[in-house]
Amino acid sequence: MTHARQQALEYAHQNRERFLDELKEFVAIPSISTSPEHAGDVERCAEWVANQLRSLGMDNVQIMPTGGHPVVYGEQLKAGKDAPTVLIYGHYDIQPVDPLELWTSDPFKGEVRSDYLYGRGSSDMKGQVIASLKAVESIVRTSGTGNLPVNVKWLIEGEEEIGSEHLGDFIKKHAKLLKADFCVNPDAGMINEDAPTITYGLRGLAYFEIRVYGPDHDLHSGLFGGTVHNPAQALAELIAGMHDKKGRITLPGFYKAVRKVGKAERADIARLPTTPKHFLKQTGAPALWGEPDYSPEERVSIRPTLEVNGLLSGFTGEGSKTVLPAWALAKISCRLVPDQDPETIHKCMVKYMKKHAPRTIKWEVKNLHNSGVAITEKDSVGVRAMAKGLEQVWGKRPLFKREGGSIGVVVQLQKHAGVESVLTGFGLPGDNMHSPNEKLHLPTWGRGIDAFINMFYNLGS
């Protein structure tokens, strides 16, 4: 191990308590992006992050407007043109704390109990932002600001928890400024504290609203039932037909573009400790469901899906009302995999409705939201450096997984700036992110700082 690397790691260990105190300061700012009454706190939090970057000797530190909450940017490019440039992503905004009465401590006090720091944003993702900041601090304080082994840029946004509404336009406008060899994004987390994890793929999303219309007003079901086709029944039948008996989706052409997954990748997925028992324990479901040729982990990562997210029709209040409703509505989302395209899936949905909807109803399909698929090559420079950094700390090869959900910034960086992301992080599934009593496992967090230090030096060498 190089002398500079060892010095940085020792600095990180010696200053762990101070790092924790600064994380508590960060957590104490109620930067709830969805609440207008906290707009001032969001601004204050952006300034706090900017001051952290300034204290590290970063250049060109700016709090940049977006049309919503601002982005904090900074850079240090003294490693030279031959050194890799790493864009470090994070978000400083947090979820609301409701219901407050379920918290066992003040969500903005940052209380340490056992090995955990409790507080809103401690895991998602203020703890992850601090881990990256303190890894860089450990290097610059021991080797000097001009001796970072890589060039770094920072993109810390304030709207992730409200869907990064303005970030796509920001990235498009500032694509040249954000150009980098890759982005490291610690917003993905680990499977458990002994399983360092790299996420190399995210599914895309196509989200629809389907409306079915029958009569031009609600009818008395006793007078008209049996002679007017009930829109709720028609919609239920249409939805039921969107899967076959083996759980495969029946929309015409739905699987046409799905990229085949090789044996090596499926073997990596099989290493993950997410067994059927794991899914049953996490969900409380009586049994699992899905395509029989794929494991539960494969079904939620490398296979596309179609899910009903909501249904509405007729009378849904207490008591009874014998009504034949005039309309019915369903919210349906499709998670997509390489090389599926959201617009193509919209066309598949329309084709299905044209083929199967009866003449007794009218219908429309609204395309509400699209998000593209993101995939990073597992043999890329960034992934190799991060994987080695994790292995140097945990003493084992990290697990590689695709995530079932979507992260907007990953797709936007890839689309608008040509920057792929390495997704990792040191949050755990039991951290209660978005829930009361959010917490961060401090030993894992400390090891994460060490892993980032190693990653930077691995890139530099």
C-alpha cells in the first residue's frame, strides 16, 4: 500500500468522531424538499454543502439555480489531463418525517444508539454524501489539495426526493461542465453489512393510466345490470389478460427487444443472498409469484414487469350503493430492461387494448411517465476501481446486482452528458429510509469512507 494511501486511511480513522459530529450537523438541517415551509432550510442545506466543498479547497464552488431547489457544484482538476475525472453525485434533500409520533427520538437531533445514528437523512443520503466528502478530505489533508490522485467534480442536488424534477434540464444545459469519465453514485446501498455491493443496472419505467368508459352517467345496477357492460368488469378482464398463466406479459411485441442475459451474469446474480425466504420475510406475502424459469431475484432485476398500481371505479365508501359505474380507471407501470424503450411499450399497450377491448366500451391510454434503462459495463474503469476498493476493506469480492427500480439522475447523466454511473453506497435494507426511525449503521459507514479512499487511489494508479 502506498504511503499516501495509508496516511489518508489513518487520518479517516483518527477523525471518525469529528466526521460523525459533522454528519449530525448535516442531519440537523430539515431540508425537506417537498414542503414549501422548509424552502429556507433547503437553501441553508445547500450552503452547508457548498461550505464543505470550499473547506476542501475545491474550485468553482457554486450554488446553481434549477427552476426549483438548487444544485451544488464544485471541482478540483489539478490531477491533470491524463488522470481520470470522477463526478461525485449526491442529494442533500430528505423525505418528510411524518408520522412524527412513531419516532423514538427527534429526527433532526442525530442520536447515536448502539452502532446506529438515528435521524432523517442519516442513511438516505446525507450519510453517503458525508462519506464521499470525508474520503476526499482524508486525502487532501494528508497529501495536499493539488495531490488528489484523480480530478473530481461534484453534483449534489436538492430535488431527488421529489423526482429530480429540474435535474434533467440542468444536466442538459451544463453537460460540458459535468463531463467526466464516470459518475460515482453512493445512493444504491448494500444487501447487508457483510456484503459490499455494486449496482450496475437499473430498470426503466413506462407508467400508464387506462380509462374505460361505458354509459354517460352512473346507472342503477338493478335496472341496467346485465344489459349494459360494466366498465369496472371490462377493465378487470382486460387487466387479467395482460399476463398468462405463467406470469408472462401478453402485450403484443412486449419482449421483442429484451436483451438476453448470459450465463456468467446469471451466475453472479445467483451469488446474491436474496433467496425466496428473503423475499417472503421482507414482504409478508403467503407465497411468491412470477415466471417459473427465473429466480425471484432475477424477476425483480433482469426481467421486465407489468404491475397494477391502482384501481378506481364506482362506489367505494362505507355501506352499500347499487351503482353501475360510468367509468373505471387503472394505473399500470411497466419496469423495463435493456433494450426496451418506453415509447415502444406504450405502443404495445395500445395494440393490446385495440385487440382485446370489447365494442361495448370506449377507452384511452395515457402515457404519464417514462424513464429509460441504465446499464454500466461491469468491466469499466470505474466499476473495477470501486470493486477493488470494496474488496480491500471488506476482504471479499463485492456482489454485483441490477436494481429493480429507477434512479432518474443515472439515466439523465447517461443521456445528456454521456456519463455512466457506478452505483454503490453503505445504507442497509433495514435503515428505515423514508420511514420513522431512519438510521445509519456507523461501522459500515466508516468502512465506506475507507472504500472511497481506496477507490480514488486505485484510479490514480
